[in-house]
Amino acid sequence: MLGLEAKLSKDWEGKSAQDIAAAPVTAIQGVSEGDADLLLKAFGIKTVRDLGTNKYFRWAQSIATLAA
């Protein structure tokens, strides 16, 4: 177990990190199909890996960390 159960939709609990990374963004709890559509249209994000490695999201995370 990766300890991510509370952060994933039920279908993805217990899956490997590799499987989750390749999963659609809807594998993340709270990300709807509508959210997934917007992420795809705006940023070309299809998978959890795409979301986690998107340069804009990483830049924003770095700025937020520095600001804290």
C-alpha cells in the first residue's frame, strides 16, 4: 500500500504507483469528468503523471512552497 487510499477514487485504491501514474486524472478523488475535460483542453493533461509533471503546476507549487 502506498498510503494514498484517501486521495484516490475507490477503483484505484491498492494499485501500484506505476498504474496510478498512468491512470486518468479522475483516479484522484474529487476530480470529476468535467474537471478532466478542462485539464485536457487547457493543458493537454490526460493522466495523473501528466498532472504531476505539468510545468505550470510544478512552478506554482514551488512558488507556494517558497512563499510559506
